[in-house]
Amino acid sequence: MKILHTADWHLGKRLDYFSRLDEQRAVLEEICTIADLQQVDAVLVAGDLFDTFNPPVEAVELLYKTVRKLSKNGTRPVIAIAGNHDSADRIDAPDPLARECGIIFIGYPQAEIPLFQIEDGFTVTKSDKGFIEITLPAYHYPLRVLHTPFANELRLKQFLGLANKEQGLNEALQQNWKQIADRYCDKEGVNLLTAHLYMLKRGGQQVEEPEGEKPIKVGNADIVYSDGIPDAIQYTALGHLHRFQEMGGHRSPVVYASSPLAYSFSEAGQEKFVVLVDAKPAQQVKYTPILLTSGRPLCRMRFEDLDTAVSWLQENPNTLVELTLVSDEFISSQDLKRIHESHDGIIHIIPIVKQQQNDAQTRTKINLEQQVDQLFKDYFTYRLGQTPNAEIMTLLQEVMNSTNETEG
């Protein structure tokens, strides 16, 4: 049985002002192609389907079209859980209609999915709080999935009976998963867990959450350890961390598939994947990360020469760039225009002016009785170690004249 694991789509996410929707369309189409080429039997989407609780209409439309395509008219089950960026109610809302298409949306922890059957497709043969069993026509053994969408403190109290999250998160999840596994996960089926959590190997090094990500981990209170996963689970499909990685700490793989695109410059240079899981009952699974190639690479570049910067930008038009420019003087508006005209994917420009060393003993006392423009020059020189150029002084005069005209 082949299962495709993907996560952290963040549909509707922007990089500062820059829309990523076209890139998201392309990479989700690539994921659909991989699912078909690999002839996968089921798809797990481990949370953060959207980037915000109220995503734009285009993002919602893209999600529904993608999962509909992945489901192959109901012949391939798609199980998609909510992450910490998702509104659980929004994820749950289309579920009755989605089930008719072979798509199972799960917004809240401990959700119990109604039993149903897709004509000429799969059947949900068992269901319990936090658990689903699926029978596929091509296999004599079932697929079992323990599912744990993101749970904030309120949801943990409501759905897991957790009174003190700081003391009991691991214990509550471990006990809950064990009860389900003991009841349903024998060696006659494929047993998986999918969750949107911050999970580590006990005693392992902590991993930074993605830049710009709504944090799950607050201190050590929200860390879930992989040794709490039941032994019967053959593969754990995680979402939240954007880098592909196996966390360890369990007899079977515990894997973050990664986001399909780099969503912040802290992810610049990261390769992105989906994971193909090959599973049989009572056997160790085999999993293969499959590289995703769609989307514009994120690059953090630093230059001390403007011509070199422009040349690189022109040679790498498909990138999205955080550009640091080091210079002796402030960049002129003409040079900035030249830079922007050389590339359409510059997200940030960070100017760094080399500060000359000032000898504290030779600093002169500033005369507060002098004209404003001279005061500005003195302060500018004091802070940055050089005098302002003519363009900056012209801008100062324009501001001063504008203020005078308004006051008059």
C-alpha cells in the first residue's frame, strides 16, 4: 500500500507583499502528478492547509480543486487535518459534501468520522474519536489512521480532558493514542498516525520553528515526544516544521514532510519534498522523499558592488531575493530604480552604509543654535560617521518646505 504524505501548504500565504498563489498552483499540480505517477492509494495532508483563519477566496478554491483531483473521483482517500494556522470550523465545514468525493476533512481533535462508502471506491469500515479505518478494494487488509489536528489549550481541555497543559500534554496524548492503538491497531492492517504538533525525540536537540510561523512551542510546555507514539504505529506523518526531517525516538519513522515551498527567507536554500510511504501489515515501512521542483527559489544575497548585484539579478530572474547592499554612501534613488528594473522578485533591500570610526576624543560639541540643515548634517555625521550626500539634503529641504507650506 502506497501513501503520500504532504503538509504545510499554507495556501494564500504572501511573502511580504508578494503573492505566492501562482507558485502554489504549480506545486500542488506537481503533487497531484506525483500521486498519479506513483499510483498512491491514499494521501495524508498533515495540517496548515491555509495560512490564515480567513484565507482569500482563491486559496479556498485552490484547496478544493487540489484535494478533489487527488481523490480521483473518490477512488483514493484524502485525509486532511487542521494545523495551527487553520480555522477548525472552516476545515470541517465542507466535510459532508467532501466525503462524497472521497475527501475527509478533520478540524478538531477527537473527531469521529461517520461511516460511509464510495461507490466503486473505498469504505470507512470503523471510526472512533481520533481514529478511522479504511478498506480499499485492491487490498485485503485495511488502512488505519490515528488523527490529531492541532490542539490549542482550549481544545486540549475540551477534547482530551487535559486540565493542566504544561504538565499533561505528553501524558494525555500518549494515553489517548495508546487506547486507540490497543483497541484497533493489530498486525492485520497498516497503522499510521498523522498529527500537527511540535514533536521531538526525547533528549534530542530542539528544532527552530519556521520564521513567521505561528509558534506551537512555548518554552518546553508544548513539546510532544516521539516515544509517546504507540509501538503499533508504523509511520507518523507530521506537519508544522517546514524542513524535511525524521525526528527519531521511535521504532518506526516519525517524519516532517516539509512545506511544498520555501515560505520565509530563513528557509532559503532548503529543498522541499513530499514523502512516499510503502507499507504492509506487521512490517517496517519504507519511505522515500520525492523532491519538489516548482516555485521560485528564495535567496539571501549580499553585494558590495552595485554592478555585480545587477548582473546577478539579471542572471537569476526566477528567484525571490532578500538583497543586502553594502556601500560607502547611501544608495541613490537612481541606483535603486536600476536595481528594481533588473528583477521583479526583490522582496527586501537592506542597505548597509560602512561606518567610519570616530575618535571620541576629537568629537566636537554640537551647536544647538545653528540652522536646522546644519544640525541635521552634524547629527547625521555623528550617527553614521559621514556627511549626508546632496540628494539627502535636497530631500530634507523638500520636507522642511512642505511643512512650512502646511503650517502657513
